[in-house]
Amino acid sequence: MMEERVEVFFDTLRADVPEYIHLLEREALRDGVPVIRRATRDLLRYLLRVHRPAQVLEVGTAIGYSALFMKECLPETSRITTIEKVEMRLVRARENLKSYDAKGQIRLVEGDASDVLRSMAQNRERYDFIFMDAAKGQYLNFLPDIMSILGPGGILVSDNILHSCDILESRYAVTRRDRTIHGRMREYLYTITHMDELETICLSVGDGVAVSHRAASGISMK
Ligand code: SAH
Ligand code: MG
């Protein structure tokens, strides 16, 4: 397939990552933890290196792989807050952050993102880069709180928008649960591509990623 050849070619261009990132990637693949693809890693690296956000928020830590990778792309002064609710994942995340985040740049918040995001919004916390990588069916519910904590000029990256391309399939080829998740994802994508506050591009990188930029000023073309 054309895409596979492109992927192999891009693999040869990819900048090196620390050995522990490879180890964690292998652990995740072995245990079926749905971590970001390498192409998604490339995109995150690019965005983080260009924008150099001071405050990063991740929704969906899993074992800490993407949070640790993002840390590698940021200045030592930047901070990452990452949210996870599943105990089994938290056990590994705590260990991995302890081993590989020696400078304490990453803060792990344990709890359901719906509650955590709500209290962040109430406390008027501000983030200039948000990586949304949790349960796909919930992105739309998180959006109002995400919008109140995403600062002007901030970037929102939403992962897994193509759900392994299932979202494109006939409505009858997928289960009822998938239909609901896909419907919610389509609605989420429609919302972020049509909001005045955001400029959004949907990319078929990795498992599909939407990159949204919040205007720094009140100026909008829409
Ligand atoms: N970002 C990680 C992968 C995250 S997988 C990486 O690429 O390395 C998605 C994670 O989101 C799972 O571990 C799941 O437990 C968590 N999650 C899903 N819904 C959540 C919620 N409502 N609150 C907190 N965590 C959630
Ligand atoms: Mg993902």
C-alpha cells in the first residue's frame, strides 16, 4: 500500500528518541495499551518545539508514554499535567514518572477527567497546549471545560479522530456502541471545525489527529 511505503520512508527520517521511550513503546504494544503512533509523536514534537508551551495538559495518561515523550520535546521550565482514572494504568504511570521524570516536570492527576477538568475550569487554570487522548466518546462533553482553560494563542490536539478508520465505514458495519462513539466523534469534529474561537485542521496522521489553534486576539475570519 502507498501509505505503508510512505511510513517506511518517514521512519528513516525520524529523529532519535531516548532509549527508555523505546522501552515504554514496546511495553505498551505488548500490553495492548493504545499509545500514540510514531507519526503522532512526530507531530507533537513539531508543535511543542515550535510553540514551546509553558503549561501543557494531557487528558489520558495511560502508562505515561506520551507525557514523557512530550517532556523530552519541551524546555525544562515547561510543566505537564496529565489526567488518568484507571488504577491499573496509574500504577505503571506512577512508576514510569518516578523513573524517567527526574526533574519533576510532570504532575499526574488521578481522577475522572470530567471532574478534574470541571474543577480546573472553576479554579481558572490556564493551559497553552492541551493534548486530548482519552475516551473518544467523551471529547464533546469535555469541550466546554477545555475551552475555558485553553488560553489565547493556545493549541488543542485531539487524538484518535479516525478510530482506526472505522468512523468512515457504513453505519451497519459497526456495532451499536461504535455507532454512538462515531456519532459523538463526528459531532465533536464538526463542532471544533466550525467554532469561531478555533482554527482547526483534521489530519490523517497516525490514528487521525485534529489540531486546533485558539486565536490570540479576538480576530476571526469567520
Ligand atoms: N496518551 C497516552 C495514551 C492514552 S490511552 C499515550 O499515548 O501514551 C487513553 C487513556 O485515557 C486510558 O488509559 C484511559 O484509562 C484514560 N481515560 C479514558 N477516559 C478517561 C476519563 N474520563 N478520565 C481519565 N482518564 C480517562
Ligand atoms: Mg491516542
